Amino acid sequence: MTETHVIYNVTVSVDPPIQAQWLSWMLEVHLREMLATGCFLGFRFSELQGPEDAGPTYTVQYELASAEDLERYEKEFAPTMRDKGVQAFGTKALAFRTTMRVIAAGALRDQ
């Protein structure tokens, strides 16, 4: 069986007063630093759509080639990367993390 990719998903709830600053930091600093670790193949950064009272919530899905790459990220880079977010935003940007193993992927397009 072929090695499957792994998705490292980070969901972040952001306080509205810091939303613009946090988005700028993500797009200009954090995502670039994450890719610079060499652990990830790429990412997808999305805003969750839902009830207005839930507040701004975002997800980043980082794609990795293997579980070993995730282990390397967790061991060598995660503590520093997480600390940078805490130092910049404290409890105003709360994150939780999950991982997923990709079983199949595809796309449908009109031709």
C-alpha cells in the first residue's frame, strides 16, 4: 500500500479586536515560517463560515508527506512556533490541533 499523506489541522478562534492584526501576522509571517521548517508540502488557510456569535474562526490545514514529517515538526519546531503565537497574541487567539490521515483525494471539474 502506498504511503498516504497526513493533514495537520490547526483551528484558531480569534478575538474580533485583534482579527486584522492576527490575519496579517498569519499571512506575512507565520505561514512562511511554517513552510520554512521543511516539514510541510503546503497548506490551505480558510475562514470558517457559521453563526456570527461564534466569532472569527480560522483553520489551517498543513499537508505532510508522512507521519514521520509530523513527528519531526512536533519534536523540532512545534514548541517554538506555538510560543511565537502565544507571545504575539496571548489568549486572544486560541488554537487547537488535530491530525488526519488522507485516504483518498480528488477533484471534479466541468470540462
